[in-house]
Amino acid sequence: MISYLEFEKPIAELEGKIKELRHISDGDGVNIIDEISRLQDKLERLLQQTYGKLTPWQKTQVARHPDRPHFKDYVAGLFDNFMPLAGDRNFGDDQAILGGMARFRGRRVMVIGHEKGDDIPSRMKHNFGMAKPEGYRKAIRLMQLADRFGLPVVTLVDTSGAFPGIQAEERGQAEAIARSTEQCLALGVPMVAAVVGEGGSGGAIALGAANKVLMMEHAIYSVISPEGCASILYRDAAKAKDAADAMKITAPDLLKTKVIDGVVKEPVGGAHRDPKRAMAAAAKALDEALQELEGLSPSELRTQRKERFYAIGREGL
């Protein structure tokens, strides 16, 4: 059962009509196959038209859709022999950031990412993907382990931001995020990051300072959420739509400024409508990015990573 967003009401009505017709018995002599086919064609056109011109705020809603594939879905669908590794060896095990060793298309990798959860109990368990300091320190530990054993690092970014609670600040949230970002930049192995949903604030960049940064077509990536930006700039969180328009948080905008290196096309109607196809597209892009980085020395990888971040926003200067 698909959860429909506000702007998808016409789509919901049309799909409801198709569903009703499919449940009608053929026993009354009415031939409904042609009508269903006509409505199905109309639905495909409507999906293409709607998703072909989404506003930044609508993309924000799609990026947050509860049915989009999450870290656990990507691991189950794309990676083999996943061995989860837990704990930061300092305080505890944060469930908002998960990771471990795995095989991806024949190569051994370290995969790390945010997990939001897909129902109320799992969302509570994973703290809605908002990590505390021990989550970033776990990520640091896993990246160091990958560096030691020569494993490429793949990160899947999907968070509204780091956990803002007082206990996180008491345990050094800012320092943990900074050190995680520093560790990404210092890696002597290839690192590829993919923003698969929401890429919010330092909580995202802590896993996203990679050699190649990819982004799903309807994901968002920003220094702050539209609601947070509206609260600060307009003193009104209700103006989140205006903030989203101004912030340039969508994949095409970020590709222009070289914040990201590539956009992964999603199935028509978004990744939540066809998770398998969306994940397959992400796998292809990740594989190609890793192939590009193979053979580079640790020094070359660090230099490439440094230069890609220096190049952000230089276009037109």
C-alpha cells in the first residue's frame, strides 16, 4: 500500500479508480479491459508529468517518503556476506549509523550508512537516522579498519541531521562529526558516497566527504533542513517551501556547483514506487564510480578528494 503525498492526490484518485475496475467481476458482461488499459496509460503520463517538474519542496517530501529504500534494504538487495560491526569502543553502539564488511559485485568493501527505520518501533530504535557521537565514532572506527585492510568504503547517506539532544552535545557531537569528516578525507582507499534520501547538515557530510558523491534523482542534500532554514531566516518554519526554493538542495542544482558528481535516475514516480529498480540503478552507479577509482595510490586518492572539494562552487568565478 503506497502512502500518497499531498501533491499526488490526482495520482491516488486515478490508481483508486483502476483498482476498483480490476475488482469488478466480468460476469455482468461489461468489458472493462480497454478502460483499464486507457486509465493505465493516463496514469503513466500523469506520473511522468508530475515527477518531471517537482519543486524543491516536493522533492523534499519525496526524499522523506517512508517507503523509500533505506540502508538495510540496500544492504539486503545489493551486498553479499554482510558482516555487521558494532560499537565505537568508547561509549556504546549507535543504531542510527550501521556498517560492516560485505561483498559488492565481487569486491570486498566496507559499507556504512544511516538507517531511519520503516515502522514506529524500528524508527525509535534507529532514532529516525539521527546519530549521536558514538555513531560517528563507530563510522571512524570502521573507516580506519577499511584503510588498514585496503577495503573501498561505500557510504549511504540518509539523515535529517545529527541528533540535537543535550546528551549528544555532552558527549562531543561537533567533535565527533568533525573527526568523521576528517577521517573520510584522510582515507588511503577509494570512498564513494551516495545520498539516497535526505542528506542533512553535518550528519550527512560526516559520511559524505568522498572521492565520488552520487545522489538519487529525488534526494536532497543541504546544510540545514528547509524547516530549520525558514525558522532562522524567516522566523517562521511554515515558510519551509520558500526556503527549499532558495537553498538549491536538489540534485540538478548540486551537480552544477560540483557538490555532487553524478545523479542516479529513479523509476518514474520515485524510488518508493519501485525500490528494486531504484536500488539496481544505484548499484550500477556505485560500481562505475568504484571502477574509476581502482588503481589510484593512497596519495592520489587523497589528492583527488581534496581537489574535488576545492572545486565546489568555482564554476563561473
